[in-house]
Amino acid sequence: MRRSVVALAAFALVGLLAACGGGDGGGEAGLEEDTIHIANARARSPMRDVAAVYFTAHNGQEVADRLLGVSSPAAGRAEIHETVEEDGVMRMRPVEAVPIGPGEEVRFEPGGYHVMLFDLTEPLEVDSTVTVVLEFERAGQIPIEAIVEPSVPEEEEEGMDHMGDMATGEGMG
Ligand SMILES: [Cu+2]
């Protein structure tokens, strides 16, 4: 998979435009204080069998927790990734766990932590949802429904170093 990881580095950077709307994954459960709350879950799949999933996790527990694993019925394999900058080059790498302190919020977003789905059983359709199961050390398994967003054109690829400057109107001249 090393090849894919390199190829995917580009799209992990694009699209800082956070989706409005969406809301949380929607579910029957009301807001229980004593767990992890997931909001704004969304996915992008610029390649037919790979997707990145982003969300915000809020720890409503009075103790620290850790995201230890991820899985999805829609994917053969899922990993927790982070994006790091090395010598001006952005790359992603798997991480074993993501800590989240009591009352803290951790954003999984382009350029940072994200969940990666590999070997999708079928291509994701925009506006549909994909199920991802987050496994926390204390809160246990939390299934989320990520809304599939259009993926951003990969023309950004050339300018790998312009993090944070993803305005759509650039590129004149
Ligand atoms: Cu990744």
C-alpha cells in the first residue's frame, strides 16, 4: 500500500473548505454526556477504492480516552492517519492511537488526523453515506455515518506547500 499512501498525500491536503450543513451523523441516540460525541462526519473519495473520512470528536467523559481503531463494512481495510510535514513536503502516515482529553475536542480534517478507507467494496456516491466504526478505549465502539462529499479536483497537486491557501479562485495567469 505504500504506493497508494504517496499518491494520496495530495488529496489529503486539499479541501479545507469545511462543509456546512451536515450536522452530526444523525442517530437515534440523544446527547449523552458520558461518551464521545461525533459531529460533522464526512468522506471524500477521489479514487474509486479509497476514501478519507473527517469528523470532530468531543469527549464528554470526565476521563481521557483514545481512539484505538477504525473499521468500515464498506472497506476492506481502514486506518487512522495523520498528515505531517517533513522538509516542506506533506505526507500521511498511520498512527496507532489518537488521545482525547476529558472535555476536549479533536478535529479530524484535511491536513491533520483522518481516517483512511482502503479497498472500498464499491465506489462511494456523493450525497450517500458510508458507515465507519470508531473504537475508543473507554467509550467503546461508536458507529458514524459519514456523508460523501464531492472530492476536490487534484489540480492542487502541484503546489503541495500551500497549506491553508485553498481558495477556489486561484490560478489565474
Ligand atoms: Cu491518509
